Amino acid sequence: MIPPQDHPPVPTPRIGVLLINLGTPNAPEPGSVKLYLKEFLSDPRVVEIPQLVWQPILRGVILTTRPRKSAHAYQQVWTEEGSPLAAITARQARALAGVFGPDVIVDHAMRYGRPAIRERIDALKAQGCERILIAPLYPQYCAATTATANDEAFAHLRRLRWQPAVRTLPPYHDDPLYIDALKQNVEAALAGLDFEPQAVLASFHGMPERTLELGDPYHCHCQKTARLLSDRLGRDLTVTFQSRFGRAKWLEPATDVVLAGLPERGVTRVALVAPGFSADCLETLEELAIRGRETFLGAGGSHFAYLPCLNDSNVGVEMLRRIIGRELEGWVRTP
């Protein structure tokens, strides 16, 4: 059928894959960090305190003091490509471009900051994507990560006249493909060390303990990931939780507390892996690799190693290709 001459252009039907990660400021300076933190910490999924109570606290002491401190931390890890998280997520998307066939477009977005989810959904729609897989890159499900990414995507879809068909990537904390990729990555990193660790810590991002009591499966997902990885590696892993914030009781044991206490127990050689992060970021490169090292060596440790995330490594990209390809079944025949 030939459309009339005045018919709007109709792009070739395509399928979109939108990789989503947490987010980052545009620059490692207080002004940019303040804008980022305001958006991030205003999300009721992240801080579950009534906004009438929380917003005066946030706009008062927190946004007055924290941006400068956080900007300094970002400066320690900023690269020529910009934020490590943004750069690595972009590289993951580029590495997956074309692997699902010519009619599948792989893009990426950040839940907070740029590129924004709404902008990239619009970009995929403009390229003819009538079906989109929303893919939050969080192996373990948490309302403050997976759910809020999906919330933002669906909130934007509500505004569209012509919505695409949508699927979402489920958590893959216990997926054999993910566990095997972690195993290969950890073993390769350990083989490259010039010492043998006496202990290997698996540090996950912390959450208030209240989230576990309310039914969030995050803590259980973290524990299962660590148990399965430990079984595959054939060695014990010590599970810890990092990035405490505020006065609430958080999941324990805390990574920094464990690192500080290991040397007095005779553990002076340690390696640390972060299986909850799909890409290295401020929380891994500054909090763990820099401050974690300082904490451990300052307490009497002699050898410390941070083992990088899967990032855009061959094994990491192949794992994503297979997991995402599985979710595209029925939409596209993947190689």
C-alpha cells in the first residue's frame, strides 16, 4: 500500500534495548554534584521518608555540605571519558550494537542525570522502535534501583500517544550465566595479583535494614549471589555492605568496619569484589579501591586488591548478550 503524499514519515519497525544504570553528575564539581544529588535523593524510592519531612533536611544541611565532599570524591576517579559509570555503560551499549541483528537498536540511559531515560525512549521511538526492552543493569532486585528505573520509564510512557510494546529485564542475581561470568572475572583478577589473599570480601551496596523488613528481596539476592559465586570459586566469600547514609540502621556487616577489623584477626592480605555493580563507579573506585585500601592498610593490613566489575570486558558483554537475547525471544531471532 502506498501512503498518500501528505502522510507523515513512517520509519521501518525496529526493536529497542535500553540499558539503564544509576546515574552520575555531568562534572566533578559542586554545582553539578548538587543538581545530581537533589534529583537522586528526592526520589521517594531512594529515601523512604515523607517528603514534607525530608525535603527541608535535604535542601538544608545535605545539599549545603555534601556536594563539595562528593565532588572531591568524583575528582579522584574522573576520566578523560568523564564519569566511569557513564563511560562504561556507553561502552557496554556500543559493544552490544548489532549483535541482535540489524533491526535491534541498543541504547543506554541513566536514572538520574544524563542521558535521561525519557530522552532515550523518545530517541528509540523516533528510530522506529515499536518494541522496547527496558534493561536496568542491577543483578539484584531492589526497589531503590530496579523499581525506580522502571518507574521512570513507565512514567514517561504514560505521556506518549503511541506507546511501544514493553518488556523489562528481570534481576539476574542467580542466573548461571551471571555467576559464571563473575567466576571467570574474579579468577582472572586473582591470577594477576602478586599475592595470595587470605580473605575475599564480596561488598554489596547497602540499604536500610527496614527495607528487608518491608519485604524487599535485595538482601536475599545478595546473599544468594555470594553463595553461588563462592560455590563456583571453591572458596569462602565474606559478604559485606557499603555506602551507609544517615542515622538509620543499615544492612550489616559494614564493609569499612570489616576491613578495619581484619588485621587484628591476623588477616593482612585481602581482595575485594563488588558483585552488585555491573560497572565500576564512584562507590567501587573511590569508596572501595581508594578509601577501602586506606582503611585496611591503616589498620595494619599489608596487601589489598580491588577486583574490577565485569564492565565491558569480553566475558561481561557476552553475559549481557545472552541474558538480553533471551529476553528478546519472540521479538527477534538472536544469533
